[in-house]
Amino acid sequence: MAKRSFKITPATLGPRGHLQQPDYWLLLETTGGKVREIDRYPTYPEAVQANREVCERLLH
């Protein structure tokens, strides 16, 4: 069975220059070399909280 891991990454809706605030943050599952989008969040702290909740559910 492949190890499940999660990643939070910034995303923008269109081409922009460097060092700009992202439009939203993606919570991604990266398992077995495949990437799947779980959800999008408007702020980084919301994405971190969602990541904690997902990981807690997997541990219990």
C-alpha cells in the first residue's frame, strides 16, 4: 500500500509576476506518484487546519 501524504501549495488563476499573493491555497494528496486536489482554501491558515483534520482522521 502506498504511503499517503499531503501538501499545501499556492495557486493563482492566471499568469502573474513573482511574489504575489495567491488567489487560493490547494490541499493536495500525493500518493503513489499521483496528485489529487482535495480542496481549495482562501487563506493559508484555513488550509493548514484542513490538513490537520484530514491527518487526524487517518490516524484514528
